Amino acid sequence: MIEVNHPHLSIRRQCALLGLNRATFYYQPAGESPLNEALMRLLDEEYTRHPFYGSPRMTTYLQGLGYPVNHKRVERLLQTLGLRAVFPAPRLSQPQEEHRVYPYLLRGLTVDHPRQVWAADITYIRLVQGFMYLVAILDWFSRYVVAWVLSNTLDSRFCLQALHQALQSGTPEIFNTDQGPQFTDRVFTATLEKAAIRVSMDGRGRVFDNIFVERLWRSVKYEDIYLKEYATVPALHTGLTEYFTFYNHERPHQSLEYRVPAKVFFDR
């Protein structure tokens, strides 16, 4: 891991050797009170198991564990986490009031080749103390993770950074997101339109419109985050780099006839 007072290598050089953005090294994870962080961990785990749970069921779940919480507190924590149920429920945040509404283009669509549909989403990633946000862009056909970026805030810049990274691998025909302000941001949609990519957006509260990214989050959390309990942002970045390399290049998918995503993404 990176040493601040290394006798021979600067922090810049150590970050370069690890493939870590230097700004990420200096990130401080977002934080809440110890009780709220404990509640957020429980909400995140329960949502990963039951993504159709909205705030009423989540409130009942926490109360059943002995936590004297009300629905307003749960709704705020769900919003902070970026969790949303299948039916209308607290979201990462509401879309910008005057953003352009794009239609959902994937209903009934046969997805039969790579770079036909890419989808992006954001999830909460916990640390031992505090949390970060992760955005990933996924190729629907191959399940290949085209790009991902970590951030300690929910502004649109890290999503735009991930988009620029992804476009270095080519351009999809359709790009699907939810209606959160990170994706309805005019700079984000203009970047897609400039590349002649059709923009598709989920209906509000319909998490299964982007089902393959939701399955990716489940895999990331159960196979890496919950097992490793990362303590620092650099450790999290290094761990996710290793996990996504494994996911793309080594982990067989039943839906791909047990091929790995990278082979399907690059071989067709």
C-alpha cells in the first residue's frame, strides 16, 4: 500500500504504479454518526437481499431488530445510500426539475451483441468508517464492466469521468440510466448525443429497468465488499480493481454459457 514518507517514491509515483488516481488517494470517505453508519450497513445488506423493499418495510425491519427508528430517518438514510425499491421509493435524489425526459428504449428489445446497450448506475460502498459511492458502466450483452469510478460525493463529475473512460472502449448504440441528476445533467447527456448514442432512461422507481447493473452490485457486495471490510479509500480502490479484473476476465457467467465477459465483449 502507499507510504506517505517513502524514501524513494513520491506519492504521485506510487499512485501511478498502483493504477490509482492521485485524487482518490486523498479522498476522505463520507461519514455519519456511528449509529447511522450501523443502520446504513443493515439497510444496505437488507436491500441487497430484497431490492423490492421500500422505506415502510425497511423501517419495520430495523424496528424488528430493536432500533427505535421512524420512517423519516429511514427515508433519509435510504436517500443517502442511494437505495430505491422496485416501486416508487426514496432515490439517490430527484431528477433536475427541468431536465429533458428521455424514453425508456429497452422494453421488448432483443439485445444480441456487445456495444448495443450500455447501462450505468451508482451504489453505496461501505468502509470500516464512512462510505463512498461507486458508479459503473456495464455492457448488457456481455456483462462486461466497461468503466467504474469512486467518489465521496454524489455530484455529476465522477459519472462524467466514468463515461469518458468507457467511450475509449467504443460507443454503444443505446445508453441507459435512471433519472438521477448525475445522469440527467446536460453535460452528461450532451456527451452521449455528440457521440450519436441514443439516450434511454428508466421509469421513476423502476429499479428492474436496469436489472443487470443491480445484479452486478449484488455480486460486488457479496463477493468482495462484505468479505473484505475495507478500511481506507486506497485499499478499496485496489480491491475493486482486483475484483473487476476477476469479474471481467475470470468469472464465468451462466447466462453467457459459462464464458467470461471479456471474451464475449472483445471476441464479437
